[in-house]
Amino acid sequence: MISGNVPLLLWAVALGALTGAASAWSRLAWRKVEVSARFRPSRAFSGETVTLEVRIVNGKRLPIPVVRAGVWLPRGLRPGDVKGPTTIRGFSRRISMAGRSEALLELPVRVRRRGEYWLDRVRLDISDPFDLAPLSRELRPDADLLVMPQPRIGVPMEVRRLLPFGAPTRASRMFEARERFAGVRPYEPGDPLNRIHWKLTGHAASLQTKLFEPTRSADVLLVLDLAAGEPFWDQIFPEIAEDTIGWASFLARQAIAAGWRVGLVSNTHLTRGRGPLKIPPSASHGHEAVLFAALARMPNEATSDLAPILREAGRRLGRDSTAVVISPRPGRWLTEEMGVLRRRGAQVLHLSPLQAVSG
């Protein structure tokens, strides 16, 4: 009786063994499997190629014979080693992993435009040697990339010569380092009131003016007009605004390399309802990262006219400050505000990306 059903018995035993092995595999396969990802470098300029590192760790003794990894990139990023149509916007890799090992996937990524990007997802399919019981899981590692703008239109040499910082022109006059107090002297007619040391004035019974250490660097305020004229709602051209942002990124790098303190204002916003974008000049640690992060994230559409924003920002500009107004076509109100600042003694320089295109 039993001998007549040996094939059937063997088949049942094999099926039971496979079922038990599949059940055990499903319980043990994902144990101590970790996935992490990061962009290297985490900050880049548009047009560059960065590396996406995906690290897969198998911390258990049991090997994983088959690992299929699918990496999805966000919109705006493209794989750097793919030259044709693909099924996914990203990468597909297949590897095998021994027990207690790790695999590092280094994937080239091309960045095309500025912005902040987060890795979409990573899908892992792990399976047995015969690929009979594949197990899938989607993971979302915490990996972000900040892409800063590059000027699409080169800054002409005749424009660079107008700048008080960077090459080929360097600052020739001396300024004062406001954060480095050097002493006091008796008040002289014409000294601004914000330079008076009131505490020492009370002790000395005569006006005392604060002195600061000399320096060749000063404050520069980049004033960005993302509209192409006035009123702003009738002059919205995102492509022209991108050229304005690109020029601002170039000028910021030039000024920082020359030792200047760089600030930024623009007639747009990072958070709706919180007013225009404002970053005051500073020499504090981390200020450069804040400045370029704003240039990467800011929208390319104006939300107001620039003239009232420049009027408010100009109240804090001194004789040692330079305002660089990057406006494609300044309207009548903006032109008047630039003239007011010049009459107050502030250095005001106007640049237009449209002049470079027409030239």
C-alpha cells in the first residue's frame, strides 16, 4: 500500500519541506537588514554630477542569495549612467550578500536645476537561491540634496569691473569691522548718532564716538527683483527670474571669497504669509549655508514690487554698505528708490541679466 504511493509521499514530503523552508525564510530574511542612503556631496550646483550612496547591511549570519534593489529618484534628478529609456526614474541593481556583510552602491546622479530634493524610495526584493519565495519591502531613507543655482548666462567682464569685490576688481578703500571694537574718541561734527558710546559719554560728560578696527571688507546686500518690470503681476517671467537668481549665486560666491558679509532680500517668499525673503549680512558661522539654501529654495515668481522692500532694507544701509540690485527692467518706483539710497551716501549698483543677453 505504502510502496505504491512512494512518489506521492516523496512529493508531499518535498512540498512540506519547501513550505517549512519558505516559512522560515519569511521569518528570518528581513532580520537585521538595514538600508541607509545619502548624497555625496549633500550640496551641489546645478549641472554637476553627485554620487548617491545606498548602503545595505545584512547583520545576521544567514546569507541573502539574491538582492534586487530599485532606487527611485525625485523629479529634477536623473541617473548619470543611463542613456536610454528606463522603466523607473532611477537605478536597478542585483547583488548577493554573505552573512554579516554590507554592500555599498555608488550611483551617479545628474542635477539639472536648483532646489531641494529628497530621495523618493528604495525597494528591496530579497529571495532564496532558487528565487522561489521573494520578499519585497519599500523603504524611504532620509537622504536630501540641496542644489544651488548656477548662472545660465555668464556675467560679462564689463559687469564684473563694476563690482567692489572679487576679480578683477578688489576693494581699495578701508571700512570698519563693526564686530571689533577698538576704542573711543571725542565727538566731531558729522559723526552719526549711532556711533556715539552713550555709557562712556555719561561718565566723561562729553560725547564720545566709538571706533572700530579697519578692514577691507564690508556689507553687501544682494537685492533680487524676480519681476521684469512694474507692476509685478503683469511682468512674471520664470525663465528671466532664474537668470536673476543665477547671477545672485555667482555674485554671492565672489563676495564671500573676497571676505565681504553678504545679505539678501527679494520680492518673493519662502513661507507664504511671512513677508518678503530677507537674510541680513553677517559673518557668523553657518551664514553662508543659510544664504545658498535660500537661493536654492526660493520661488521664481515675484509676490510684490521690489521698491517698498528696498526702501525698508535701505534704512539699515550705511556708508560702508553696498546694495547690488539685480533687476531685469527696473520700473519707475524702483529707480526712484535706488536714487534715494545714492543720495543718502550708500553705494548702489544695478545689474540686469537682460543686458548681457542683448549684448
